[in-house]
Amino acid sequence: MSTTPIDERRAEDVDSDAQALLDELVEVGAPDLTHLSPEQARALLGDLFTPDVEPESVAAVNERKIRAYARDIRVRTYDPDPSRDLPAVVYFHGGGWVAGNLDTHDGVARSLANEGDCVVVSVDYRKGPEHPFPAAVEDAYLATKWTADNAAELGATEGLAVAGESAGGNLATVVAQMAVEKDVGAPDIDHQVLFYPVTDHSYATRSYEENADGYFLTTRAMVWFWNHYLRDDIDGANPRASPLRARERILAELPPAALYTCGYDPLRDEQFAYGEALEDAGVPVEHTHYDDMIHDFANMRRLAGPFPGVEAADDVRRRAGEALRGAFE
């Protein structure tokens, strides 16, 4: 993890593994996401993030469906030790609320279960544009409440956390805010694990300008994702889309957070702003910044085909596991 001040960063300061991946994407002529349909984007990212290798072993992995109004929500549970009662972590994958699924982020869910010594419930929430905001939020909250209500059956009565990457990090912290707002039957969330979360529907930051292109997630792609997620721009002002805009009284009641950010990420500045807003509201935040890293790196340990993995993914997964174990001790 680099400690180079942001003001002194150069393109050649990017982590060597991440740069090798970026170079390979250029070499194979990977298309610009914004030139694709949602279906094509899902296929492209699905191909990249679903490696054809033996996954990390977890003692028990099962799939089930949560019944919801006029739909089912598919979840996958990962239990590292069914002989013990453990805490639960509800995990939301990344993909800009448009792409991603249980398979593309299976590796991170497995690592969180093993490293965090927790039962992980990975949620396949609805996605835009077919199911725009707030569909993903509704599914995320319902799945979290279901996990809390069924903790005994899951062998996970020792606490509850939410976790997510990118758009999934957005959902994790929005769910935590919703649990504070709701009184009756709200899940009691003990911790948040936020990997480079989306926190604000705004592009007016220095990191959006500095990291606009060339570092995997681009400014163009974020505009594309937001446009496919929101019904219209006014939704972006809603704290359930932009958790950075939540009132301080809501932030003040949130559980402690572990926040992981990247230097070469258009979302860097809004992530820092959210961490600072939590701290200003009195919430303990353990913030680890990978200044030489690109967005989504926690899910880049094993990639498909010729694409090299990013070794730092092991480090951030280990740190997240340590944060979870510490939160529940």
C-alpha cells in the first residue's frame, strides 16, 4: 500500500499488478462499457470476474430464495463452520447497480466468511434499468431484515454486519441508515464494511477529474451506471441513493465502519467525504487507503482468461476479516 501523497501521484505510481491488468485490457481491446447495452455490459463484466478456477473452500455454501412481494430474492450463504454459532454479514456485490451477480463476487464473499469467521449472506438484488432505484435498496433492506429474523436457522445469532463493494457498498451503508430510521422490526446492525462505496450522485470532485480515464472505472462509466440506475436526476438527491447527503442525526446513530478506498478511483473524494462525515458525527471509522490501487481491486484476486490478478486483494480481504472479527469480539 503506497503512502505517496495524492498531490505527488503520477500514473506510473499505480500498483504493478493493477497496471498489468490495465495493460492487458488494452491489449485485448476491451470495449468501452458506455458503448454497450446493459446486457452486453453484464456479459463483459461477468466474463472478467467469473474465473474458471477452483474457488476458495468454505465449509458450507448454499443457495435459497427469500420470498418478497411479486418476486424472489436469491441469496447464497457461506458458513465457515456449521458446528458453531457465528455472526452474520449481509454482503452486496458491486457492478454499478446494473451488472454483477452472486458468481462475479463469489470470491470476496468466500474470503469474508473465512477471514471474518462469519456466516455471509450474499444478495442478488434487482438491477437497473429494468428495476430502477429504489428496487435494489428495497431488496437489500429486505434481505438484511430476513437475515436478522432467521439468524437462528442460519447459525448466525452472534451479531450482524453489512458489507459491500462500490454500488454494493452504497447499498450497505444505505441499509444501515434505513435501520436507524425504522423503529419497529428494524435489524440491529453492529458494523459496516465498505469497499470503495458510491456515496454521492455528483461528479464535481477532484478525483473525478484526476481519474476520469485509464484506471478501470471511468467517469463516463459512472455517468452510465447512474443513468441506468436512477429514474431521473432528482432521485440522486435522495439519501437512499446518495448516503453522503443523510442528516447528521442519522449518521450519528450508525454502527462503526471499516472503509477501504483507492487513490486511482473517480469515487475517492466522495468516499473520503463519507468517512469524514461519519467521524464528525461521532462514528468510529477504520479507514485504510490504498493510494496506488484502482477501483474494484478487492474482487481482482482471480480473474478469467489471460487477465492477471491483483495481489493487494488478499490484503484488503484480510483487513476486512480482521475488522469483522474485532467488531464481534
